[in-house]
Amino acid sequence: SDAQRNDPEVVLEAVKSSPSALMYAGSQLREDPEFMLKILDFFPEALIFAGPSVVESWAVALKAVTVGRGNLAKLGPMMRADRQVVLLAVATDGWALAHASEELQDDEEVVLTAVKVVGAALQFASQRLRDNLVVATEAVKQDANAFVHVGRELKADRGLVAEAVSKCGDLLKRAPSPLFEDRELLLLAARSPQRPLKVHVDPNFDLAVTSRIASKGETAPIISISLKLLLPASDTETDEQTNEEGDRGGENNNCNSSNGSSNNNTSTNNNDNSSNSNSSLLL
């Protein structure tokens, strides 16, 4: 009956037994912030059934983002523009930044808090903050794949590139081509524990660097470089380093990202051909 559907005690007991029962509660209760605060204690997703006045309640908003991830998206525009509410939300769920107001997506403290939890949340920050070295660095430290979301100018920052490729080597393809000539970056990328960059060293290749887009079926870009650029040491040291890198190339590694998973299967048999000037050495 309508009386039971609007009876707080009856509905509360029903929801304790079956949370989905909240959908049958009377509109009077679903518009009551105090009642919904009680419901949130044991049903964090209760806001999906809440009325307009509840999702704009500051008290409800503060509790909702504390007890359940994803609740910021269910709040009204005023609450998603409330700095305290959003800071609480992104402190435990960096993805919540996607649902913050544009003004707060341009708030350095809010964005820093978010990217320290989820680096890839950088994609939801304002352009100004994606161009901010401090913010970008924190994001890349948390998740190397956040490098794809940093501003264009920062993609040329050597320190930031080094931070990214030391974890995920094939992110070097996202950097400006002049950085392909940086020997240390190339070695970091080739030796990275996750998605190491495929690097072909050709003794007959005298130009500095050329790069190409990976063809269909490849898991990483291939960069052809001068043997002198990558391995300027003596012949003995060159052979040792080539063999060491060849052994590393056979590992299967994945970046810690939902869309960054790939398998790199490389052959170590190239060491047998290291003395052949017509063959390429694979790091």
C-alpha cells in the first residue's frame, strides 16, 4: 500500500533484506535526505533511486562519495561543482574527476589528488593542467600510460619522457622524433619491464634515426637506429651489451592499464647473427 511504501521503518527493513526494494519506496521517502542518509549506510548505490532534492543535498553528497565509488556521477550539478565534495570523491576514486565541474577540472589540488590515485584521470583535467609539469609528472608516476594525455609541449620534456619509457618502453613513440636520437632514452625504452620498445640495430645503417608506424599485428613500434648511436663502445662491449639486450627482448610484459595490455614476443636467436653485417640485431 502507499502507506507502507512511505513508511520509513517498513522500507528500511525491506531494503536491508533486498537493496533493490528501494525502487518501490514512495516518492516521499526517496525525496527525504535524512532517510537516504540512513539507506547509504548499507546500500552505497542508493542514489540511483534518489529524488532531485536528495542528489543536491550537501550532507548526502559528502556521505555518498565517502561510502561508494562512482557516486559523484549520480549527484546533481551543484554538488559536482562543490570543491569539498569533489575532493573527497577523487581522493578514493580518481575516475570521479570525469564528473566534476569544468571549474574543478581546472583546480590543481583537485586534479593532483585524482591523478595520484588514477594517473589516467589526467585525461579529464583541463588543458592548462595537462600542460602542467607537476601534475603530469604525478600522473605518469602513478601510471606510465598517462603520458598519452599530457600536453604536446610536455611530450618533449626529457625527464617526463624518461619517467614514462622506463616503465613502458613503447611510449617513446608518443614523444617528438628528435628524442629518438637520445641514446639513454632508447636504452630505457628497450629495457623497460613493460612493453619494451623493439629496436633494430643495423650495422649498415649510417643515418641517425628513422622511425615508422607499427604495421598491423605488431605490438610496438620499431625504431631503426645507427649502431654507433646506440652502442658507441668498443667491439667487445658492443657484443656483450647486444647479447644482454637480446636476452631481455624475449620477455612478455604488460603495462598496468586497461587498454595497454599487449604481448611482446621477440627472438633471442639474433645473437647468432651478430657478426653478420647484413643482419639486424634486436634489442
